[in-house]
Amino acid sequence: MRDTHHFAYLTFFIAIEIVMSLVPMLGFIPLGFINATTLHIPVIAAGILLSKKDGAIVGFVFGLFSFLKSTFEPNLTSFLFSPFYAIGSVSGNPLSLVIAFGPRMLVGYMSGLIFERLNIKREDLKVLISTFISSFVFNTGLVMALAYILFKEEYAEVFNIALNGVFGVIMGVVFSSGVIEAIVAMIIVLAIYKVGKRLMKGKR
């Protein structure tokens, strides 16, 4: 019975991820040259409430829709997430899939792992710390780091900036949208955790 409940909760988080991905302005918030996202929130919540493995599964769904959106509803940075999108002479390649899927799955896995390993008695503080690190470091930081490492020249060409200016632009993204996304995630994940914990206790 416990496995049935666990599967039901996992299915719920996957369904939420799919709905958020499909509803305009809910999961992907267009900012012109890039999409801000709230899709990491169910991923983190699943990792903390269920397990790091479940978080990685929901993170895979996040990555899948990131890849699909970049392929069929592209913006200037879609080459980072889809090998099938090109803008001018710049195109994605198989390494785009590493960016689309890798960090998103790590968001879910690491949120669960950090929550497990934190030696803090207050669970709400554990949730906040796990969420901030997962969101800021893996959802934003790792994506932009991989963009710099794997597509620095392409990034410079698309945005018509000098190659030595790419690092500064990327760091600007990390410390602007990355911090905002992390704070929003902390507030929402904590609320989800409190409700979810009560519901899960009631089913045991």
C-alpha cells in the first residue's frame, strides 16, 4: 500500500510538471532572449518530500519539456537546449541535451540528497537550504556554467558581444534571475512540504 501511495505522489508531481510546462506563462516565463522558469519547483519538492531518485525522475520531465520547447518554440538561447535548433550560423548539437537534461535531473537528486544529509533539527530550515542550493547552484548556476563551457563562442555570436564579455553576461544572469528564482522556490517549496508532509502522514 505504501508503494501505491508513493507512486501516486510521484505521478502527481510529474503531472504538475507537465501542466506547468504546457500552460503559457506558468512554467516558462519569456524574457525575450531567455525563459525564466518555475519548473524547478516541483522537481525540488519531489526530491525533498519523496526521494532524490524521484526528484531526478521529475527533473527528467523538466528537461524533456525544456528540450521540446527549445525545439518547437525557440528563442535566442534555444540552441543551448536543443540540437535541432539553429539561429543564423549558430546551432545546437548533442551537447545541448547535456544542458537540457543533466542539471534538471541533478536539481531533483541534489535537493533530496542535501535534505537527507543536512544535520539540522529544524525541518523547515533544511527545506529552505536544500531548495536554495538546488535552485541557485544547479538550476541556474550549472546551466549557465555549461553554456559558458560548451557554447561560449556561439553565445557571443548570438548576442553580438566580445568573447571575453560572455563570462560577465552569464554571471549577470546567474545573480539576477538565479537569485529571484531561488527565493520564489524557497517560499513555494516550503509551503508544499508542509502540506505534503501532513498528507503523507495521514496515509501511513
